[in-house]
Amino acid sequence: MTALKIILAVDDEPGYLEVIKFEYSGKGFTIFSARNADDALAVLKRESIDLVITDMKMPGKDGLDLVIQIRKTLPDLPIIIMTGYAMEDRLKRVLEFKRTVHIHKPFDLDKLGATVSQLLSEEKLLS
């Protein structure tokens, strides 16, 4: 029996959080959500998260700031960065981190699903 996977979704737009929760809750995932980077970091301190899906552009700390903080303590945690904006320089910096990938907003649920599956499959190989 496979262990339940836990996803942390981070976005200041509640609609995206609801879509992710709706899509994955029925597929055997536990979903935690956060509306900003600080709340996400608090969740990461108290929960064992298998994958983070985060928006790039958020008020306060953005996705790059969040990834930098995560990588200090969880260097191998898979992260998916979502953005609908052309943030070339900051996005390039985020993608320099290993196990960090990008999808465009609005995203296709099949593409998101394939990306989640790929990252979690790689996680099994690393274990």
C-alpha cells in the first residue's frame, strides 16, 4: 500500500487553491493550503510535505523567496512554480534550484497532473 502523499498549495488567489484541492483531494492526496509564503513556511515546519505547488507572484515574499527559504532546510523537496506573468529573471533564478519546475497559469489540469506524477515518481527513486 502506498503512503498518502501530502501537497502544500500556496497562492494568494483562493480560486487556484480550490482547484488544486478539488483536483487532488479525491485522488488520495492530503492538501494543505497557504495564502502567502510566511504561512507556507509555518505549514512546512509542522507538517511532512511531499510536494509544494506555489504561485510566483504574491504580496510580500514571492515564490522565489519561498523557494530560497525551503531549500535551506528541505533541499530535495519537489516544487512546482506557477506564474501567469513574464518574470524572466526571477523565474530563471527559481529554476536553477534542483527539483523545481515551472508551469504557466492558467494551467491545464492534465499538465499539472503529469508534472505532479513525474516529481513524485522521482521522489520514489531518490528514497
